[in-house]
Amino acid sequence: MTPPPAGQPGHGSTAFLRNQPIRIVDGRMEGGYTGMYELICPSCGDHPYLDYSEVSPRLQRLRGPRTLEAILAVYHEHLGPCCPDEDSAGSSAWSAEAGGNDPGDGNSGTTR
């Protein structure tokens, strides 16, 4: 399966969030953090050891910086749907409403 184009939703678990460092010198964070957050996506060509000023304008737009609330929204949008087979209500085959037993509850397949 071909990954989605860079900067588009649907990337796997390679993307991650981090506190934005004040600067990165020789791959090391220096000077503390800005209080903002960045989205780093290696699948899009970004690298966590590069300073914000060292990545392309396209990656800078993806990276941020953003507030925590904003970066979480961008992160979820960038990853795309995690469970394409799940219905829009988010129910699963193991839901209590469906009468299913959770396989992790130790009671799977038993009657009470």
C-alpha cells in the first residue's frame, strides 16, 4: 500500500508531537522550550534533529508551532481515520450495548 502524499491525512504511527525547542544545534536541543508544540512526520520528510529553520516551508506549515489543543487537532487530522471499518458512532463488536463480552475482562465466552 502506498502512503498518502506528504502533508495529507492518512499517515501511520510515524508522526509524533513534541514541545518546540528554542533551538537545535548539531541535532541537540538547546535553550529549553518555547511552550508551543510541533508535529514531526518522518513520512513527510521531516526529521526531529532538524531545527524549524532548517526544514522546508511545507514542513514548517505542518510542524507548527501551535498550542496543545491546536496541535492535537492537526495531529489527528494528519493521521487520518484509525479504524476505517468502525461505524461513525464509534461502537465496536465488544460494546456492552451489543451484548458482547470484552475479551480482556476474563469472562469471555462464559455465562453468569
